[in-house]
Amino acid sequence: MVMKNLFEVKSLKSLHLITYILNNMKKILFIDRDGTLILEPADYQVDSFEKLEFYPEAFTYMAKIAKELDYELVMVTNQDGLGTDAHPEELFWPIQNFIIKAFENEGVKFEDIYIDKTFARENAPTRKPETGLLTKYINNSDYDLANSYVIGDRITDIKLAQNLGSKGIFIANDEALGAEEISDNKDLNDAISLKTTSWKAIYEFLKLENRSASIERNTNETKIKIDLNLDGTGKSDISTGIHFFDHMLDQIARHGQMDLIIKVDGDLEVDEHHTIEDTAIALGEVFAQALGNKLGIERYGFTLPMDDCLAQAAIDFGGRNWLVWDADFKREMIGQMPTEMFYHFFKSFTDGAKANLNIKAEGTNEHHKIESIFKAFAKAIKVAVKRDPNKMILPSTKGML
């Protein structure tokens, strides 16, 4: 008993130590210069003040990032042939120093600045996308590279993010820029967390962060695993064993603009009930997890027509479960799915998500009717979970949801 208690104390101390280390690791924004902080001229070389033009809104949103977010800022730039006759240092440094001072005047301080002076043809280990200049951050427990970002306008910046084990924010004014310097672009799209041309979008992305959650729910009747990203793009991979149910769940991902992976192994040899009910419960619970503290979310409804049908869905992730259902079906089955389970699905979802949900639908085609319900449901969720980065408050006079 003493040994068990000693083990538990040591385990608890280890957990606290791990938590402390993770909470104190520094996240980095590795930021390109030309094409990212300043606009790149036609000859791709800023060697006079006449060519210097700052990227639109870079000052505004870099200042907000520096003030509001917990990232260390590091500039990483390739300056082809710096120090040669083609790119004299005496022309470079006055402009570089002016850029740094201009950002400092707006409250933006770069902790480090790394400049590679080589040409692409030299294949130097210090030139982006290689990591030779950034060895300080690699295998260093002070830095959280997995949750750090590289921000740049060339595909080499995204490759740098991949090489660091970080994520990329791609300023995609010309998506082909830098492609000739990369021989291996395998899985490069997976390294892009955001593709944009706007510093406002970058700031909002970094401030809001993705809301993701996963859940596994295993019973004697079903084994369920769900991965949800509320701030995804509509990707889905759904397999419940009931094809029509898969089709309906796919509507949630696509029309709600969220990424959703659902894998279900249910006792379909008995009937569909447990698979549909347990999937809905787990889906509701994973929504509750992903929403977290609910700061900045809205409360919304959506009305959607589909041919002969009109569906209305209103949802409130307010912490209390309730369902109002006004939709009748004359057919017993649609595909492999019993129509009596439609109500049960949404009731189970509200129980798991602790949400109010009001659904109403009318029309003659039963398939259209339930599909329009799922689409309206997805659209209502999409708007309800949307956040305003400038109003990160709880939408409740009670002070809790």
C-alpha cells in the first residue's frame, strides 16, 4: 500500500513537471521579410528606398500579434548574393535597419534575425528551406516547434515549416514562387495551416486557433471514434455501416465547414438503433469538448430550401439539452435508416452537446426533407460556432454556458 501511494505521488509529480514544461515552452513565429512584411518588387530585390513598400496591414496586425499573443518573433530571410556586386551590403543595411525600426515603433520586436546570403544554386544548408540557420531551436526543450509557425510567401517557407516540424502560413500571392528550389514536395500541402493574402486573416487565425477534439466511446453494442475540427474546411471520412446515415453525417461536415472523421463498428446484425443513437451521443460530446470555454461564439438558426422542402434549424450551445422536433415522415425507411431514428439522433446529439435545438421541416419528398434538415442543422452550427476575435466574450448574462 505504501509502495502504491509512493508510485502515485511520483506519477503526480511527473505529470505536474510535464505540464509545467509544456506550459513554459516558447512558441515561435518564423517570419519571412520580402513578400511578407514588405512587398517584393518586380526584380525581387529591395535595394533602394524607392522600392520599399510595406505589406498592407502588416503593421496593424503584427502589432496586435506582438501585444496580444504569446509568440516569440523571429525574422528569417534569404537575400540572394548579399555582399556581392549584385546585392551590395551598403545598399541593403540602411533599408533593413529602417524596416526593423519601423516595426519596433509599432511595438513589434524581433528576438532574432537570420539572414542567408547565398544563391539558390549553392544549395547551402543555411538557406531556406534548410534549417542550418535555426539550429538554436531544434532539439531544444525551451521551444515548442510543433505549435510554432513559419509565415512566408514562397513554397520554400512551407518546406521550412515541414523541415522544422512546425506549421506553415502561406501568403499565396504567387503559389509557384520558390517551387524551383524544392525537389521533394511530398505532403507539403499538409504543412499549410492557412493560405491567405491578408495579415488580418493571419492574426485572426493565430488568435482563435483551431478547436479540435477527439472521442472514443466503446460499449457492448458499439465502438465509436470521432475526430472533429470545428475550424476545418469541410473534409470528412465517415463510415458507420449505414450508407444513408454516412451521407447525412457528411452534410454536417461539408455544409458546416468542419473536418469530421467518424468510424463506427456497431451491432447492425441486431438493428440500426444502437449505431445511430451512440454515434449521436458521441458526436454531441465531441462538440462540447471542441467548443471549450465558448468565448466569442454566437447563437444562431438557419432556414434552408431544397426543392419541395423547407427546413429550419436553430441551435444554442448554452449548456442545457432540449429538442423541439416538428417533422413528420410517412416512409418507414430511407435507405438503410429508419425514419423513427431521425428524432432520436438529434435528441441524443442535444444530450451529448448540452445544446438547445429546434427543428422544423415541411415538404413531400422524404429524402429531400431529411437531407434539408441535416443541411440546415450544419449551417446553423457553422454560424453558431463562429467566433469574433475582437469580441472574445461569453454570450451570456449569467457568466457561464
